[in-house]
Amino acid sequence: MPLPKAELHLHIEGTLEPELAFALAARNGVTLPYADTEELRKAYLFDDLQSFLNLYYELMAVLRTEQDFADLADAYLVRAAAQGVRHAEIFFDPQAHIARGVAMGTVVEGLSGALARSEETHGISTQLIMCFLRDESAESAMATLEAAKPYLDRIVGIGLDSAEVGHPPVKFRAVYEAAAALGLRRVAHAGEEGPPAYITEALDVLGVERVDHGLRCMEDADLVERLVRDRVPLTLCPLSNVRLRAVDVLEDHPLPAMMDAGLLCTVNSDDPAYFGGYVGDTFHAVREALGLDQERLRELARNSFEASFLEHDEERRARYIAEVEAYEFA
Ligand SMILES: [Zn+2]
């Protein structure tokens, strides 16, 4: 049985495996510009975030119906359960679907339908986090929040993703204030390719409670000191950082130094269909490449539950953490 863990940085559209992409393309009469899964997999070579985003948004063309989103979520939950995931807080990008004529309700109803069955079917408790695309306008983000209002009983919080550089957090001050007023939790990608200043802005201007990625905080000692003091969780994605060239090889990843600095680190898979591994694979990869011992892995798992949005269910959080403490490595 794998080490119990929560996954807090997972884009559900990033779990679209080539086989499912082709199956949904056939079901929906969509033609993909790839002959087969083998040719598509050859496209999974990226130079940076934007080169990944280009393919990520292109493949979303196969996602049309509630059933498509439910099938996508179920396929992820099967894999996640097999890798020890007990709780998942899942990102989705509504603007990327609404722009293709797929309604907010179709996306949310499809995903939440699958997530509602998740605990019974997969043994995984789940939350949905709606992300705004930062390379779209602030007005588009506000319109997206408005469109989500009928579904806020199924959305725990908001996030900020897509191309980071040139789209600083401050651009989204108003929509984050509006979301906070609605009682939504707040996270944001910052410090993936953007500078440490973007992390500071996400904290000070957007009021985020977790920083997604946050890798580049290590360039600013004062920022690291603040993150440690305030125990701000970082949802790191080591395999993503390698595939998008934020680090050259996994052995160079600063995760050990970040943990040594006292940062509240978690490891996640980001877009596992694109980056070569789900969250359990990521734990194995960092153990091998970075020499993390069992107690470090246990710390990462414990942190993932500490950082989860389970405040309305402290008994569940405590139960998950007890599973981590009791876990005996093979
Ligand atoms: Zn991400």
C-alpha cells in the first residue's frame, strides 16, 4: 500500500492521456492533428511553459460534454487511488472550455458528478478549485467568477494559472477580492517562471493561502524567511519543473534545500499525462534522484494534509495524518 498523501496541485485537463484524448475525439467527431497516440506522445517534448500550454489547450478540443469531464476525472481518480492519494484539490480552467462553446455548467456538473462519487468509488475526498487564465484579461476573469456563481457550492476556491511572465498577480486584484467576499479560498501559481516578486504579490495583493510552484522563492532569502515564518504551503511539481526546463535535471531540484530551510513543501504532479508521472511516481522520483529518506517522504505527505482545505473537517485531516504517521515503508 503506497504512502497516503494529498494532491493539491493537479490540473484535471493535464490528466488527459493520449489514449483518452483519441477515444473522446472519436466519440465527439473531433479530428486531432496527430495520426495516433504514438505520434501525439512525440509532441510531448517541451522547451518551456508556453510550449506545453500550446499543446494543453489544443488537446482540450476533445472535451465537449458532461460525460467527457466525468470520464476525465474518473480516469485520474483511478490512477491517484493506486498511488496513495486520499484527498485531492483539483484545478480546472473554465475559460479554456467556455471559449470553445462549452458552458460552465457542463464543466462543473461533469467534474463534480464524478467527484461526488469519488470517496465511495476511489476512497478519495476531493475539492474543486477554479483557475483564471492569467494571459486572458482581468475582465474575463471577473466574468468567469460571475458565471461560476450558480455552482459555488461545488467550488472551494480560485487559482491563477497559464503563462506567468508578463501577467503579474496584481492584474487580478479585483477578482480575488470579489472571490474572497464570496468566501472562496485563494491560491495562485507564482514563481514558476515568474520572479520572486510575483510570489510576494500573490501573498500581499491576492491574499493567497498557498503558493502553487513557488520554486523561485529560493532566489530571495527574505521571502523564504517570510514563507517559513508564516508556514505558507508551496505546491511544488518537480517533474513539471524538469519537463518545462525550470530545472535541468531532477537531481538539481532545490526541494531538499527548501525542506532544510523549513519551508512547508508538498510535491504534486501538475499535469501528469504531460510530465511523465502521477503524484506517487513523483514521490518515487524525488526519493531516487534527491536521496530523500523515509522521514522526508513522510514529512511531504504530512504537509500535504496540513496544507489541505479541510478546515471544515478537522477530524478527517487528523485521520489522514494518523495514516501517514502509522505508515510502514516496505
Ligand atoms: Zn500548475
